[in-house]
Amino acid sequence: MSIVKLSSKRQITLPAKVCRAIDLKQGDRLILEVKGNQLTFTRLPENFTDFLAGKAGGVYGKSLKNIDEYVQKEREAWE
């Protein structure tokens, strides 16, 4: 764990050991997510398809049958 301080301009400096641990380099872009009172930084991916793969798991149903029922219901609404 590392402790950082928020500057008067709301900036933080990431400790060198943190950057080395995940191979962050100058100019890398990060995604910042807020979950409750936690902040999560993720390196901006080069390939968004790989990054987003699996993120919507369970949104349309927990089983293939549920998903098929959902899709069928949506298709019926189009007609």
C-alpha cells in the first residue's frame, strides 16, 4: 500500500514503485473509476474489444436460455 497526498490543484503523484510494479510510463493514459469511496485506476487499453470482453456478463440473463428469451422478447418488440 502507498499513501499519496492530494495537492491544492487536486493532483496526486504516483510513487515510482507503483509505476514500476505495473509498468506505467510517462504519457500512459489511465481510466479512473469511482466505486463508493474507492478509486480504481486502469491503464487505457490499446484494444477496447479485449478490455470490454466479459464486462456485461449476466446483464441479459444468467443462462443461455434466459439470454435467448430476452433476445426473443426484444425482437418481438421490433415488429
